[in-house]
Amino acid sequence: MKKTLLIIALSIGVAACGSQSGKTDASAQSTAGGQFKGEGLMASSDCNTCHKPDVKLVGPSFKDIANKYSDGDIDKLADKVMQGGSGSWGDVPMAAHPAISKEDAKEMVKFILSHK
């Protein structure tokens, strides 16, 4: 039953993928075009399959993550992005992303934390 729900949730996530319209804070690094570096990195990854700026999907929203963690947690959260895991937000595990560098994972986390 859990596998069926996970498959359904992931299917909805894939169908719901779209542009990010979350409110951001100037504390995250931005590129010359005004887009956050982490935002661009996330757009080229699978993050938006499970996460949205203001709505819980399979995983927590960026806003919920930003409200739970601070800038002091950037390294810890970057490791979580790279290694995956479960337990922080329920039973559904987050997939590991070992191909993402620590630097890129930190930029992604900074963008997420800008959604306070």
C-alpha cells in the first residue's frame, strides 16, 4: 500500500512540475540575470518532482524547510541533499543525489532557505 501511494504521489509530482514562483530573500546568491544560482541548479535536477515553494507535495515545501532550519544548517542540509535520508519529515525517503557537488548542494539549500 505504501509503495502504491508513493508511486501515485511521484506521478502527481511529475505531472505538477512547473516554474517556481516562491518568494525569495536577497540573502541567497543570484546570477547576473537575477536568478538564484541554486534555483537554476534545482531546475536542472529532480527537486521539483517532490518539492514546491509553498505546497507540500511528496516532500515538504521550501517554505516549511526554511521555517524549520536556519543558515547555520546549510552544511547539514547540503549533506542531506547529497546522501538522501528519511525521518525528518515522515516515512517517505528523499533520494540521494551523489552526483551533486557539495558546493552546488549548498547553493540549492541557500535558495530553499530564502523562502522564509
